[in-house]
Amino acid sequence: MQCPLSGCFVFSPKVIFLMIALIGFVLGAVSAFRPERSIAFYQRIMKYFNWKAEPIDAAKELRNTRILGLWLAGLNLALAVFAGMKF
């Protein structure tokens, strides 16, 4: 079956999905292995919009960021495998 997105982009859908998966995997890996850096990045973004974001429980925030980073990396790895097999 032909992908309906094939005619819409210069690149093939496989390349697009693999790039999305790579970016998501890198963000997940950074969040999993350097959660304080990920939290600081979020705080800088919120400061740009004149919001102050600080965790109530720093240890819990680091743990949750690490867990969600692992999930994000795993899901994007699955996306890369699926895109590699499907397209």
C-alpha cells in the first residue's frame, strides 16, 4: 500500500519518521541520563514566557524525568524499528 504522505514531501516518509525518531531518542536519552539538564532547559523556556517553574520535590522530579526519558527513548526506538520495517 502506498503511503498517502509520499507525494507531500521532498524526502520519503521513511526518512522523515527516522529523523523524528532520532530527535526523540536523543531528547529521551538526555532526559534519562542528564535529567537536571532537561529540567533546566524547561525552566529556560518557561522563563522566556515570564513563568517561573520550580519543582516542589527535586528528588522526585529528577526520578520522574529519568523514567519518562527512558520511556521516550524506548518509544522512539520502537518508532525507528517500525519505520525501518514498514516503509
